Amino acid sequence: MKVVTVLWLLLVALVMAVVAIFAVSNAGPVEISFFHWHHPVSLALVVVGSFLFGGIVMAALAVPGRIRLGLRVRHLERQMASAAGAVDSVNPPATALPGEANSAEPTPFAVPTTPDSQQPSSRPQPTERR
């Protein structure tokens, strides 16, 4: 599981624990009024219900954006695949680059290798004077 996902789960669990503690510590009766409707209910139920209702509303508002982003990602992935196919058809990949071990022909820029016994010394050679 990704670290970010674990952190989000821990944050959600912490917020839910705080809401639950707040609701249980404030469990006294309260009267809910809506137009002409009056009903006594526990404050803990009001707090938890409000928390859940807010989460549902926020999730419902986030769904269209997530769908839009998913469609955009799918569209861009298709564009990348078609562009990669077009590049491959114009410029096919080489089997071996010049100068590589797999290449049979030497390139003009290849440095010839000599066995260790024939390595030139790093000491400068004396020059003849006239």
C-alpha cells in the first residue's frame, strides 16, 4: 500500500475518532425543529448524522471531477500510444548502435584497443635533437 494512502486512512480514522469522542461526551437530549416539526433526539446522533451527511455531500460533489479526470487520463494515454506508434513507424529502433559490441563493422570514431602488454607507457618518450 502506498504511504500516502496509509496517511490518508490514518487522518480519516483520527477525525472519525475525534467526532465519536465529541458525540459521546455531548450525548444529552436536544430538540430538533424543522418548520413545524419538533422532535427530541440525542445530540450524539445529531453530531454523527451531520458528520456522515457532510461526508456524503462532499463525496457526491467530488465524483464528477474524478470521472472527468479519469476520462482525460484515458484520452491522453490513447494520444501517447498513437504518437509512439507514429514515431516508431517513421524511425524504427536500431538493433545495435554503431561501435557497440554487437556491431560487426567498426566506426570511424571507434578507439582501437590494444592488449595490456602493448599499452603505451604514460611516461613521455625522449625526442631526438639535431
